[in-house]
Amino acid sequence: MNNYYSSNPSFHVGIDCIIFGFNDGELSLLLLKRNFEPAMGEWSLMGGFVQENESVDDAAKRVLAELTGLENVYMEQVGTFGAVDRDPGKRVISVAYYALVNVNEYDRKLVRKHNAYWVNINELPPLIFDHPAMVTKARELMRQKASTEPIGFNLLPKLFTLSKLQSLYEAIYGETMDKRNFRKRVAGMDYVEKTDKIDKLCSKRGAALYKFNSKIYRKDPKFKL
């Protein structure tokens, strides 16, 4: 059995994280300005390598925590990218994940330490290797999932206005939604609860703040936007 393994090549297994945030009405990606080779000075996704004592999923969670300080974040596997020449440094097979984070909760000092920045998804700079393909596939998967499950709430603070909720889904799908129809659909979701708190930052009159109740959703998990 040992000969079977030793007679075959070994490769590095990488992790690449497509980290989505929602800021100023637009989706953003957390990108790294690389301060190491290969491709020093260029833009890339945030990533690392799978270690011997961890699963691929655990590696993805560790990499995200090391770079952002966040744990228990919504993550979904995007796929495996294994072109022979995808990484000029070594033969690396990478497993990509997308994560949805609240931009108010990550560790800013840790992110700065890794030379990372939030970039509007509509203004992305050229990315290294096959990272553009990873981002494209992650956006497609996120849009599909966001239409049938309430994953978008992971991008919002605990309390939000209906206007902010609508702008989030407009950013996810890249299209304007009719305000009346949107609010009618939300009104049918008993897990989107109106609170007694008011947001006075966005308007003089103030807008009601809502919250997502995961316990109520789990009792009858139906979602469509």
C-alpha cells in the first residue's frame, strides 16, 4: 500500500476565500494586496493551505478566522480549481469558498495587518491566477442560494430597515426592485420582525428597524425573494 502512495505525486491543497460584505448599498469583496511572492503587489483573494491535521472545511474556517478574526461565519464551498499551471509558485489544487460577513464585525487591525481592503464588486481590480473565475462562480452560487434561503441576512447588522434590506437584494441580483412588491413579499415573512426601535440616521422621520428571527424561520423554512 505504501508503494501505491509513494509512487504518485503529492500536491499542495490551497484554500481561497471569496469574502462578501455589504457596504454603502453595494456588495464588496475583501481583497489582499499581496506583500509576498509570487505576484507580489498584485490583488488576490485571501487564502492559505490545508494542514495535515484538518479537513478542507476546517481549513477554510481557520483561514477566514486568521485573516478576519471571525468565527461561525456563513460559508459555502464554491468548487475545486486545479489547472496544472494555475499557480506559478508550485502545483496547487485550490478549494474555493465564499463567505458572507457583516462589515461592522470583522477585526480591522487583523485585516490591515494582512494588507487587505474592501473593494466594490463593480470596481474590482485585475486579480491573479484563476481568482476571477472563482469570484464569478461564487456570485452565481450566492445568487441562486439567496433566492431560496435567507442567507442574505448574514450581510446585514442585527437590526436593519426595509430600505436597507431591499438595497441588499438589489445589490445581490444587480437589478432594481419595485418597492411596493418587495415590501409585500417581506410582509408575508413572519421571521422578519418589526422592532420598537427607530433608525433616525437615514431620514428625519425615522424608519422602523427590523430583525431576522432564525428560530421562527426554522419552524417553517420557506423563503423566496
